[in-house]
Amino acid sequence: MAHLQPHVAKELHQAATGETYVRSAAEPVPASISCEDFSAFQETLKNLRQIDDRIVYLLNTTIPTDSFSSQANPKELCRKLFSDLQSSYLGREKAIRKCVDVTAERISQLKERRNQSSESSSAQNDILKSLRKEQTKLRLMQSELNVEEVVKDRTLKVFHDRCKLHYQPPLGNSL
């Protein structure tokens, strides 16, 4: 569990052992996600998707087999994991949409500047380069929304396969 977000690993361990858990105020998604540099943005998303990348390992190490089910509460473990997944998905989607909006606004500003500019052709070329760069970044960020759906679907399939006997999310909370 060392590779999970610290609050996820701690919460699952404490649920398995029956200890009380008090959630920290730490948000799973950093409030200061960078929208300027796409490589940094993508690296941040990669780090935030670790819970999805390790879902099989997490389920195998926390959800007991039938012979060990009396030692842990699989219903509570699955409920807590679902809650963490839901929080992670909402935070990541919010971060991606924020960056899409920021980049779209930047494109609007560059288009306005290009249309109202009486600057030299060199300055116009710089504006066009910046505009193309921002448009490419916007397409890449929008494609991250599609990647997010694929990651989410894959993780939920694994989650439901393993937790379907122990926990059913409330209707309307199906992520």
C-alpha cells in the first residue's frame, strides 16, 4: 500500500483493522495544478491516477478471500475505496476542465489581439505561433477528458468485479 495516496492506504488499513480513521484536510488533487506547461499538467495527472493504476493490487491486498473474511470488513473496505475513487475522479475532472477553460480563454485573448493588432509582421507571427501552440495544447487537454473516461471505466470494472458481493454503490453515485 506504500504506492497509494497516503490517505487512501491509511484509510484502507484502518478499515481492515477496525481502527478509527479521521480524514485529513489534504485534497487528492492539488489546487495549484499547472495549466501552462502541458508536460507538467500530464505528469500531475499521471500521479493523480496512481489509485487507478494500482486498483488490482489494492483490491488483492485489502479485500480478503472467503477464508479470511472474518478478519476484515470487506463491505467497509469497498465502500471506502469507492468513496476515494469518486473523490479522485471528481477532482481530476475538475482540474482538467479548469485547464481546458483557462487555455480556451487564452486562445480567445490571442485571437482578439491578432484581430485588433496593428503590430509589425514579426509581432503578428509571434501571436500566430502562440495561438497555434495554445490551440494544440487545448486539443491535448480535451483529449485528457477521453483518457479519463477510459481510466475510470477500466477501474470501475475491476472494482465491481471484486466488490460486487460486498458493496453496491448507492444509485446516483455510480461515478
